[in-house]
Amino acid sequence: MMRGIVRSVSGRVVPALRGATISQRANLYTKPAKDKLGAAETAVGLGMFAFAILGPSGWILAHLDDYKKKE
């Protein structure tokens, strides 16, 4: 009884799910950069990313004693 219900429901649901996943496609076309990046631009970009990631955690660690105080 239960097996028949599961089979009938899965027979209707599975093709619908498969159709949705097969029809999805990503069309990406890229070109090379017009101008090459220099060493200074690369260093500034990496520095800004490092500051954005490490800056907040460094601030918290530097002020850890202030956070521990209860007033």
C-alpha cells in the first residue's frame, strides 16, 4: 500500500525536478583585461583586502581588556 503511494508520487515529482536542473545553463564569456595591472596596484589591492579581513579582529584583540571590564 505505502510502496504504491510512494511510487506514484515519485513518478510525478522526479521528472519535474530533473527537467529544472537540466535546463539551467550558465553562459559566461570573458575577455582579457585591456590593461595589465602593475605591481603597485596589485600590492594596494592585496593590502586593502588584508586590512578589511584582519583589521576588525586586530581591533578586538587590541581592546580585549576593555571588553572584559564590567561596569
